[in-house]
Amino acid sequence: MTETILTAPFSVLDGSVMLSGDGSDAPVAIQGGITSDGFEIIHAFCDGYLWAGYLRDSRGIWWFHARNRKALFVTPDVEGFHAIDDDYGVSASGVYLEDRPVPDADPASFALVPNSTSFARDSHRLYVKNGSHFFQFDRTDMDTLVANGPFVSDKDNLFHLGDALTLANGAKTHETVQYSLHDEHDMLLKDWFAKHHAGIVGWWHPAYRGKADGAQPIAHDWFRTQHAVFHRETHQAGRRMEETFNLLRGADPATFEALDADHGRDAEHVFCRQSRIVGADRSTFTALGGLFGKDGHAVYYNGYRVDDADPESFTIVGTERPFATDEQRVYTSAFARTHSPFGHPDHVVAPLDKADPRSFRAFGKRGAWAADASRVYLHGEHKKKLDAASFRFLGETETNGWAQDDNGLYRSQGSMVVAGIDGRRFVKLNAFWGRDDNTVFSFVTGAVQKGIDAKTFEVTDDIGGARDIAANYRIADGAIKKTRS
């Protein structure tokens, strides 16, 4: 038996590649098909207490992680293959995230973005790695891309990385440095960009021409200067309201017109808020309300094309939660990838699985509850245990939406099922009260009223008054007030 030790934790034993140092008493053979023929370690590191990295044999490049003790084949292209950090590998023909090829990435220009641990780039786009999440982002100007910690910016826009990469232009004037090797954490981010990227005429530079100073209103939240068009975003900041003017990159202020509060167009392009809608036909584009729009060949939501939607039959359902239908499908909003496999997460519209557009209805102002002939939905999710045949929407209160079927009573917020209610016997008496044969329920408090006698309970007026054999009840300040009869 011959064992060759290469470097911890890998060795070659009797023609097999072995893993040691994982807590086992003896080396364990790595599964998946990697062989000792031409075996090399390209890059190895500890992910917590587990070893991982890129390996090579005579067939090509492999990715290994000790969590499953199995090597996954990456590519036969070994020419120039190297790891640029613990997760990215680059060959002459491609870029890889662990074992997966990154579509359309350019190996010649792929590199990490300095001053951050989350961003990489090539000449085409930004790549974002955040814990176990990875996505591509196509909304930055790559010629002026800079980063600091969780912030990444180009000459016009600042973005912040949390669960997703979101526009953070409202933080331009007050955000501080998050990443520095030179004790600069007390600096404002705009001053840090001006110091370290003085050659880029970005929003931090005195000569930047994309500022909204003196912008004049067009309509709704659209504004323009001589050089640029802006969409105004208003948000609460403590006790005051703050305004942020987001620049529409590439918009022509001379020909720009507002279509509604969220859509506009110039002589060449259509925009949804601050983003250009790629592929939209400006001559046939129509704003449908909210973030929906369509042209002669496609439907769009939040600036993204809705795949396979039929613009001719596409109809918006008028609830706060976005729903829409065409002849074939029901659509609803989701926070999901904008495209597969590595699109960045954002608010998009996708088909509601197996929903019937002919019988579909969304209920109330909010649209938390919806149903078709065979299914009930809550917040766009099919609730398999609810019975569509006996489903009844009961109404909305300030904080909740109420529904029932023959099996029970349900709320839209919090724990869905209201315990202790007989759905077949429950009756909504008015906006304040309901009961079955044994239980009284308050829609105001959202709770079963165990101290009220259901057998003798009755409402006495239309403003919350009621009584049973022992007491009178009224609603005041969101609570039940009780007085003895």
C-alpha cells in the first residue's frame, strides 16, 4: 500500500484520491470519479471546518466540498485555469462559480472589484456573491464601477447589498465608509469616492452633470433639467419626508413625456421609474396602471418582460397586491430572480401555478385572498387545505382580511386558522361580530370571545353594539367594553 501526501487534507492512496483531516480515523476516498492520474490541487481552503476547493486530474478540473465528500466535474478546459478567490474559477474559455459555469461571463476581463468582499465584474456586468446567494446585475455602467463594502456605485447610481442589490441614492449624502484598510471609517462615502476615484466624474465629483439641482416638474413624479430626466422617490425619514431624484440614464429631456406616475418615454425608449425597459416599443407602449405596461408584442412589470403573457388579452385585477390575467394564465407578483439561472432578485410578475383565469377572483382592496373554481390563494400562495367550493370572503379590517369555508374561519395576517370555529355554522353578523352555535368572534380584536354566551348573543346596532344574557358590549378604541345588564 503506497500513500502519497500532497498537502493537507488530500492524499493519493493506491490510485484513489483521499480526504483526511475531516474527523475520521482514516483517510476517506473522494467520490464522483476523480482519479489520481495527473492529480493536482489548484486551490484549497477551509469553509468553516470543512475543506473545499478546485482540484485537477487528467480529465480536467473538479470542484470539491467536504460536506458531501464528492468531487463534481467542472470543465475539461485546464488551460490557464486558476482560482481568483475561494468560489470563482477562471479558464481560458469560461468563468465558474464552484462547479457551475457562469453564463456569458468574459474570462479575459473577469476580476474581483476592489474594496469589497461581495462583488466581481467583467467588461459586461456586475456579479454579486452574498453568503449562499449569487446573481448577475446588468444595471451598472461598467466603465465607472466602484465599490466600498456592501455599497457599489457607478457615476450615476449608488446601490446597497442586503438580501438583494437595491438602489440607495437616498444615502449618497450621509452614508459613511464601510470598508477601509486605512482607518477611513469616519469619512462620508461620497468623500471616500472623491478621494480614491478622483478620475471618475461621478455623482461625488464637482463637475458631475447629472445632478437634479433646479429640476422642473413634468408630471406626477417626473422632473427634468437641461441635461437629464429624473424620477422622484419620496420616503419617510423619521418625522419628515425626504425626496430622492433618480436619474434616467440615456433619457432625452427634450422629448421625454410622462405616461403615468411610473412610466414615461422619450423619442427612442420607454422607462419604468428610473430604469429603461429593454426591448419595449415606444410607439405602441401603453401604461396599464401601477408597474404594469404593454406594447404590441409583450407585457412588462416593474420594467421586466413578463414571459409568455398575451398583451391583447392581458387584464389587470384591481387590488393592491398585483394580479393580472390573460386567456391562458393568472399572474401575481413575487420577489424572485429576474431571469434564470443567475438573474438578480427583484419584484417581478410570474404565473400563478395552475390558476384558472376564467374563474379567478381576488377579494377586497388588498387582494390578500383570492380563489378560482378549484383553489384558494393567500398572498399568492395556494392553500391546499382550504375548500374552494365552500370558500367565502368575509371582508377586511384595518389589519386583516377574513374568510371562511366549511372547515373553519381564517385570517390573512398571523396564524391563518382561527381555532375553535365551526366553519359550517359560522355566520358573520356585521363588520364587528360573528358567531357559530357555541362561540362568539370579534373581527375588531381578531379573537374568540370565550366570556360571551353564544346562545343568547345578538347585535344591537351597526356601530359595534351587542349583548348576551349577562352583559352589553360596545367597541371603543379597538377594544371590547363590557357593562352588566
